[in-house]
Amino acid sequence: MDRITLRRPDDWHLHLRDGEMLKAVLPETARHFARAIIMPNLVPPVVTGAQAASYRDRILAALPEGMSFEPLMTLYLTEDTDPADVAAAHASGLVKAVKLYPAGATTNSHSGVRDFDKVRPVFETMAEIGLPLCTHGEVTAHEVDIFDREAVFIETVLDPIRRATPGLKVVMEHITTSDAVDYVAANETNLGATITTHHLMINRNHILVGGIKPHYYCLPVAKRASHQLALRKAATSGDARYFLGTDSAPHTDPNKEQACGCAGCFTATNTMALLAHVFEEENALDRLEGFTSLHGPAFYGLPVNEGTLTLAKGAARSLAGKLATGEGPVTQFDPGHPIEWDVVG
Ligand code: NCD
Ligand code: ZN
């Protein structure tokens, strides 16, 4: 197969930022994706329905003429989140998910949750109205090794939350371990998981061998190769509980390339070409559409997109490049080797 047409894909986990950065990165997503779940970790975070409505307006105002894109808004869960505000934002059609960041887990997460019992009433409301919870699945305790933080989260936070609120729909976001894949396998209902492009393409060797590669550093950090293989198997399995969430997270080069560099890989531009490469390698090109365009809408109870996207195989080329933004250059994720696939229509 050297050409494939898919229903237009969606991105179920995306950082668009605000201001000049938003203006620069939004077209990179809108060029290929019809919709995306928009992460609320701005400074200050998007906590209330009113803040989500105004962020949505800023996104739509930043969209270049002639492009179409639907931002699916989320609320950043804090210990002060009002269940009634969440319910109203969902009822109006504005908000499609609530995002749980354990406090301190990642970029701009200091307003996140410390005491999970405090947000139980919000979870109860979400279960009643069918609003999904998107989880950044890492514990933050200093004594827990950074490579174990996802597995410990599943056992000590995620599973207790799901047991206490049985009807709650949960998305395990940007999973990075075979532990997460095993948990999905063992839990049939109300559970989905997103996988990023970069976690399918790199493992921790890519970050650390031969010199440190700041542009491969993100959170959750890539794990050992056996975990990467488990993710590749899950993503290409055809199992509808797995769908694409790129976690494309732009930071300028000066913010990445320094003594304490920011976490996040900017994958929006190259994601579809890279996924065609990965799915071909796994002999699963026929399952790419499910992962990028069908499973996500099914989980969120939304219609699939009407439009299409066509990828074709051509001459191998490097995907290394930088996006110019009003805040500075942003390095686009590339796997460090040539790719033959490209979006052609
Ligand atoms: C994200 C960011 O930069 O906002 N960074 C990342 O490494 N993925 C935050 C997040 O999703 O963890
Ligand atoms: Zn993210």
C-alpha cells in the first residue's frame, strides 16, 4: 500500500497555549485535524466554564481564514472546582472533559489536586452526566522514581477513584507503560487511553544515549523499549479503547535547551506522517483510521468527521524543522531518521 485515505482525524490531547504561540501552532493542527481536546494548563489555568468559553473564543479568533477547526474544551480540576459549574459548562455543549493534574506533576500543574477526596463530589456529578475525566497519570511523591510514577498512579490513585465512582468515564492520557496497557486490558468499561506519536517512536535511550536530547523530553517521560513495544502493539491492535492524543506541547527552543529544560514535544506538524510510518512498520496501516479518526469520537459520543485526509508514500525525507512563532522558534518533533510518508490531501 502506498496511499491511504482516512476519515479526517482528531487529536484527543493537545496544548495550544495562548497569544502569539497559539497563533503560530493552531494552523499546524488545523491543517490535518478537524477537532482536538484542548488542554487547560494555561497560566492561570482554565478552571471555570466562563474561562473555557473565553479561551474557546480566543482559539477561534486565532484560526486563519479558510481553515476549519473545532476546539473541544476542558476544565482544569482544582480542589475548589464547583460541580454545578462543571455541569452547566457540559450542558451548554462547551466542555467535553475535565482534566485531572496531580499537583506538581507537569508543566503548569501547581493548581492541580493534592487531596483526591476533596474532588469526589465533582467526580460524582461527572459520572451522573457522562462527562469524561482525562488524567495525567503520574504521582508526584519525591520518593517515587520518575520511571515508576505512572504505574504507582494507576495503583494508588486511578484504580481507587474508579472503584469509588463506578460510572465515571476515564481517559488515561498519554500512556507510557505496559502497566497502563495491562490496566486497560483488565478493565472493560468506561475506560479509554490515549497514546502520543512520540511515545510510539522513542524510548528512553533516544533521550539519553550519545548526549541528552532536550527535544525528546516530555512528561510522562519515555520509558524503556519494552514499554514502547507494548504501546505500539496497543495502538495498532484495533482495540477501540486506544486513540490518538498527540500531547503536542510547544515550548520555545531557549526554554527547552537549557540547564532546566521544559517538558513537552511539539508533534502537531509531523504526527500524521509519523503515524503512517509506525503503522506500516507494524503491518497495521488498515488500523490507522480507527486510532486517529474513529475510536476517539466513539468514546466521547461524538460523530466521526465528514472530511478525509490522504497520505502517500514518496521519497524519504527528514522531518527536522522549526516553527517560527512570535515567542521564538519551536523545534518540530522528528524521530532522527527519514520518513517516506506525507500528507498529500
Ligand atoms: C505538557 C506541557 O508542556 O504543557 N508537557 C508535556 O511534557 N507533556 C504538559 C503535560 O501534558 O504533561
Ligand atoms: Zn499534555
